[in-house]
Amino acid sequence: MRLCIPLLAGAVLLCASGVARANGDRPKQDANPSDTAGKEVIVVWDERPDKPFDRDTELRLTGEDLQKRGATNLADALDLLPDVYVRSAGRGGLQIDIRAARKGQVKVLIDGAAVTDPYVGNFDLTSIPVTDIVQIRVSTSPASPIDGAGGSGAVIEVHTRDAIGKRMVEARLQGQNVLGFDASATGRLPLAKTLALRLSASGELDAGDFDLAMPYSGTLDEKRRGAGGALRLEYRRGSRRVALDAFAYTRSFRVPPGQNDLIPVVDPETAARLGLSVDDKVGKLRLRGNAYVHYLRKNTERFEDAALSVPRPGASDDVTANRAGAFALANRPFGKHLHVIASTSVDREQAKARDGNDMVSKGDVSIWSAAAGLQVEKGPLRIDAAGGVAVPFGVDAKAWPEAKLMAEYRLAKPLSLRFTGARKGRTPTLRERFDRNIGNPDLGPEQALFGELAVRMRPRDGIGIDVSAFVRDTDNMIRFDLDRGALLNLGNLVVRGFDVRARFTLTHHVRVGGSWVFQDAYSPEIGTNALDFLPHHRGDAWLNARFGDRLGGWLRLRYVGEQIDRNEVLPGRVVLDASAYYRISAKLRVSLRVDNTLGDDYLLRLGVNNPGRVVTLSLYGRLD
């Protein structure tokens, strides 16, 4: 195993200095509450009892979980969840699918603020290091209109570490047998009684190779390089909180080609975000507001040969995009059981793309939304209902209504039923409308109707079973048409399926569980197999064991069924993953993760093989 020399050197330094991490800040809720007994507990600001808006997201992972399992960043973390499908994207990076919802259909919230690439519509999951993450919460149903436009498929909510708290530094060093190296650190510093600063930094070096398909031969060095940093300046006094967040990163990498494709090289991609959020309480009103600016610059050049010596004339592009907006919300309780909530938001995206022939295309899309709703929780009944309107500008479309209703009833202590219905839309991304090669300025917004029935069973402590069935009917589906060589609104797309999750605590130290996800997609215009990269079946089975307070580990067997890539079938696969951790001292933990333990060979996309067995060694340290 060729572990990186810098990692081992860093490990020696950490051990010598005692800068370590084992039992640092953790959320009040934990996947295994017994792990938190007698340890420090932190309060996540957005999850405090009087939070302005109680979303229907569920706590799925904590920062403690991610450290034990050797996760590097948000992408690694989400890949641990059975109902989130993390896969490689054709333009580089990673993409997430939740019940076949993609790009702008999945709303990603970082500390309550929506984030997305203002041009392509994806969010770079690798840009959030694990040292920043405190909680990951997921809803597999659409976002509420209260959260503004977008999110017609699902919601991922990430809580990062508050700046307010005791002085600390937490660091992570990580190396892989494929000559990858990754590091991140997060520290916070009290500046005054009510003012504090949190700083974060991360960097990555990856020399992994991709096997190339015909007409190429040999391998392609990915040469991924990246660095990023974040800052939070936070003021808190009583119920008032003001936080200024800044984030920036830059990276470069090579994208493996599909069959007969060019080889794209991204160098560089630079992104930045600046946001200001305010929380306060005036009388009975709970108020929240935020404003943000996002910036993206991405340069891509495409080559015809594996040596990257023959660029394709006119195939390069240089994209500059930005996104700006504001959001405001008010929540007023009436008695103990009723909350009335109202919100409004405005968002504007602009982009300019210059291709290799010096041709320039520009785009500008804005959307305003307003919503109101109520939340009722009394005895065994919980109701969350909201309705609103979205008004696009710069798109040839009229305003449309949006709504969501979630009703849950606890039939008995161990059994509850939940119904969710929603209508949500999304505007086309700037790339979908204005890209000179495949864009279509006449694209209209997608509109989705969603319904779900779920059963939750908790027959006794340590046993949990969740079963749900869903359907989502998307009108004006945006899809690339091979015959016309452009993106079009191609009628309806119906996605339906069910998922099952179960977990059992066998003893105080041993837990087992598993999941199964079935989904398919049908379009009257296209027929079956209407979506690429949609395996009909996915599942996993896992075992978690702890040995005392110091040692523990996971085994996870994953199955991904066959899927379509450009009318070709990618075979299904079964993969075994393993991870273990050891708490060396009160402030030092080491974890070992082995992905694809058996080294099985399978395709990620046409012409792109998986990297084989990947062994990752991570060291976490904390200094208070």
C-alpha cells in the first residue's frame, strides 16, 4: 500500500505535539446515542428548539459518524446513504441523484442557505470538508415553498460548525494507495463575549489514473489539484444572531472521456460565495433573513489524444457566472401547537460563455417567490402545509403555483403513517438555455407533481423499519434530443418506486441493517429507460460493531443494478466496503477505509473503469 509520505510525516508531527481529535463537538442527536454518553454536546443553531422553520429533513449522519468512517468531504458522506446515489458526472466531479431527481431538482442547503453552481446547476460536493460538518439531514421529498424556488425532487441540509464556542482547532490528514492526499483544518477563536471567528482550510492532491477506452489506449492521470478556505464571523446575543460567511476554492483536473469522446481538461475552476444571515426574535415573531452572492469562473479545453498534445480547434470554453439573491422568513406561534410561517425570496443568475472560436453567449434568469404555510403538532398528529407562487423573469414562462402538504399520524407508539404531496417547479439552468452547443433559449420550466405514502415502525428500542412508496410526474421534462442535437422540453417523465430501510441493535455493541431501493422512469415520448444512469435496483446490507470505547468498524455490501449510458447497458455490480477506527487517546483518532475491498472491476460510465481497490488512511486531531 503506497501511502503518501506527507500523510505519514503529518501523523508523526501530530502524535508528537498531541494535537488531536477524538471526542470533539457533536450534535445532540447521534446515529448511536450511547456513543455520546458523558461527552461534550454542542447545539446546532439551525436545530435549536425555536428554529424559524422546521423542515421535514431527517438526521442521517453526524460529524462523529463521518470521522469514524473515514469520510473526506460531503460527497464521501452522502455516498454512505443508501437513498443517495453519488456518481461521476460527464463534465467532471460528482453528481447526486435522489429518486432520479438531479441538478436543480435537489436543493442543497448549507446552514439554511441554498447553494448551487450558477451555470450548470450542480453543487461541488467535495468542497465541504468533513471537519466543517456537524450534521447532514435529508428529505427524499420536494422542498417546501417556504424554502423558495427549486428543489422539486429532494433536500439535503448540511449544518456546519458554529463560530461561537470554546477555542479549538481540529485537523484531518488523509492519504490513499492511489497516491491521493487530502487535508483540512477548522478552528474557531472567541473575539469577545458575543463575537467569534471560525476559519477553515482544505487541500487535495490526487494522482489517480483512469483506464481509457477506444480509440485511446493506456491510462489518463487525473491530476486533481484543489485548495479552498472558509470564514465565519458570528455575533450572538440572546435570540439575535448575525453571521457573515465567506468561502472560496480553486481546482484543476482532467475528465475521463466516454467512448469516442474528447478529453476535457479543467484548468482552473474558481468559485466563491459570500453570505450574510440574521436571526432574531421580536415579541412572538421569529425572523430570519439572508443575502448571498456566488461567483464561478471555469476554463475547459478539450483534446483529441491521451497525451493532451492535440487540442480540438474551437472546443474550449471559458465560463463566468454569478448568482445573487436574498431570502426572508417570519414565524409566529399561536398557542402551543400552531405556527404560521411566511417567506419571500429573489434570485438572479447571470452567465457569459466564450468558446474556442471566440463566440460569446450570455444568459440572465431571475425568479421571485413568495409562500405562506402552517405547522401543527398536537398529540399523534403533525401537519405541515404551505403554498406559494414562483415568478420567473428572463424565461418565456408564466408564474406558477407551488404547494406541499405533509401529514403524519402516529397510530400507536411503534407505528406511524405519513403522506406527502407536493407541486414544485424549476427553471432551466443557464447552461441548459444558453450553451452554444446544446442550449435552447426557448426551454420552459419543469413542473413536478409528487406523492408519497410512508410507514415508520419502531416496535422497540433498537429496531427501526421505514417503508415508503412514491411517484413523481414531471411535465416539460428537459432532456437532450440526439436527433436535433439540443436540449428540449420532451413532455412527461414519470418516476415511481419504493424504498425500505431497516436497522436492528443486536447488542449494545453490534448493529446490523440494510436497505432496498426500486425505481423506474417512463416517458410517453421516449418509453422505458427514459433516464440514463438510473439503476432500477439498489441495495445494501451493513454491520457495525464497537469494541469498548476505542475500537469499532463497519462492513457494507452494496448492490447497484444495471443502468443505461447513451443507449448502452452498464452491468450491475456488487461491492464490499469496510472501515475501522481506533481512538488512540482522548484527542487522537485514526481510521482506515477500504472501498471496493475485493478489487472488483466495473464501469462508472462508458469507457471509464472504476479505480479498483482504494485504501484510505485518515488521522483526526483536536487541540482545545
